[in-house]
Amino acid sequence: MADAVRHRTKEGFTVLEIGGGIGALQIELLRDGASSATNVELSRSYEDVARELLVEAGVAERVERRVGDVLADPSSVAPADAVILQRVVCCYPHAEGLVRLAAQRARRVLVLTFPCRPMVTRAAIALANVWPRLRGWKFRAYVHPTHVVVTAAAGEGLALAERRVGLVWQMLVLARDA
């Protein structure tokens, strides 16, 4: 993912990562030329470790971390040169809204990873969803069709520039100048 961002941005680029967890990818990009990064995460559980890592890496002053749902308050998220959704699309029941918002915020490139749709992946995710359902948790994982994600981003002016498919995960790179 970092290579895809570096390849399509210039020195001093800005990063927005939605669902960035502890921020490891942001740290890598800040070391490689990004000027700043914003992380929006649903869970507070990453904050202490993230803060330690940012200080240790010497980039804490260049990162803004927020806890919240970007879809609940879209105006709180400013545009960035590169927007990243690493293993986040599968956490939303309706991918279109999240991808549309991310694409709107991407000045140059949107890079995202989410499960591909082979039968084995869909079966594995269906099985993985049994435990949260039995526990009464709201969280579920979802497998969205690639064309739905691409169409949502295309509606905001991005074009598919690259697609890499692995056994379970795929990476899409959508760019304004593809």
C-alpha cells in the first residue's frame, strides 16, 4: 500500500487513513516524505499504543488522531492527497457510502484493501461472523463486490489505476489522473 501511495504522490503529500489502527502505515509514509497524516479510527483501544509508536518514531507532531465514525460526521474530515482504507471496507455493511466519502476526500489517490469474492473467502467470513452473532455483538464482516467499490469511487472522479488480488485480500488503487 505504501508503494502505491508513494508512486502517485509528490514529496510533502498529506495522508488520511480511515480505520488506521495504531498508525503503522502512516509512520512509514511520514518517514518516506509525507508532511502530515490524519487517522480516524472507530475504536479508542489503539490510542495508547499509537501515541507511543508516534513518539518513538519522532513523528507525533505531524499526526492528528481522531476517534469517531467518518460517516457520522463527514464534514470533520479534511481532504488529503492520499486516502487509505486498509481492511476497513469489510467492516461496513454498505461499502458505497464509505468509499464515496473516501473518494471525495482523495485529492490524488485512494488506496484500499478488502476481501476478494471467491467462494472460499465468502464462506470463511460467513463462518467468522457466527461468533459475534452468538455473543450478541453488532460487528460483522462483509465481502463487497469489487465493481461496487470501483463504481462508488468512479462516481467521485477516480479511475481504477491498479488492482492486485491475493488469496483473500485485494488492493485497489484509484487515482484522479489514472
